[in-house]
Amino acid sequence: MKVHQVVGIALMALAAGLAGGLLLAGRPVEGARFPGSGGGVYLGKPGAPQVMIEVFALDCPHCQRFHEAGADLIREKVGNGALVYYPRPVFLSREVRPLTEAFLCVAAEAPAQAFDFLDAAYARVKVGEFAVPELPQSARACLDSGRGERMARRALVWAQAVGVEATPTFWIDGKRFVGAIPREKLAGLLK
């Protein structure tokens, strides 16, 4: 299969699984094993006491609501060294692909600005604005080189390989959750 066919199949599988995410909202998936981070970008200190992986899509309304409700908790835990966060964005539509790739470049090249960029990207998508805003120079070079595209493809293939069927999907300390985790529950999970 060609790369675009694999990506297309993965996108269809993720889109089809969105309804399932509603049914399982924030519930742990029994027997789901921790898949490892899949490499790629991370925010925080690698030796942090907690690990969180989030598979999300900027154009997923459930991901948007989760971000609005809980991103500050994740940001705080990453900032104080208590959490290492592995964002694994996928794109459900071609419109958000450039923003997804740009986010990965910002996270890789200017990690201190990654959460602010993610806030802005979600806000842009919410109002139907998909253009990539001005980026730090190193992140722009990453995007222009095609590295952002390669990272986005790897995130999508990884998500498919570990069985992600809905966005958002999380692993917190090795335990898998499908669907948006309510803020109160997230606060309890992030020690």
C-alpha cells in the first residue's frame, strides 16, 4: 500500500470510531496494554514521575472540549516537572493538517511555546480558520523541511498500530482511557 492509502484508511478508522468515544467517555479500557510513546515529541522532563500520552485531533469536538476543560492541568504538571506529556495529534480532515504539522514542529523546536500554540490552533479551528499563524523561526524551518509532515504521519500510523479508534484517547501511567476525561477525574489521575 502507498502511504496516502495507509493514511486514508487510518483516517477513516479514526472517524468511524468517534461515536465509540462518546459511549466510553473517559472510561478506562480494561486489559489495554501501555503501547509506549512511539517516540516523537514530548513536553516536560523525561524522568517525570508520571507519563501521559494523548491522541487527539484539532477538528474533533470532543478533543476541543477536553482541551478547554483540562489543558491547564496538563500544562501545570508539565511545568512543575511532575508529568511528561506525549502529544500524538492526528488529523481527521485535510483542512487541519497544516496546523497539526505546525503544532508538532513548535513542540519539537520551541517546546516552551507548544501549549500556547495548541490553545491558538484549537481556537482557530473552532471559528473555521485553518491558516498556520506566524511560527518561531526554528519551527518554520521544521515545517518547511517536511519534518512536520513526517511526524504527523508517524503519529497517525502509531495511533493506528496501537488500536486507537476514537479521539481523544489517553494513556496515563500506562492505563488507557477513551473519550474526554472530565476535569475532576483528570485532576485525580494527575497526582
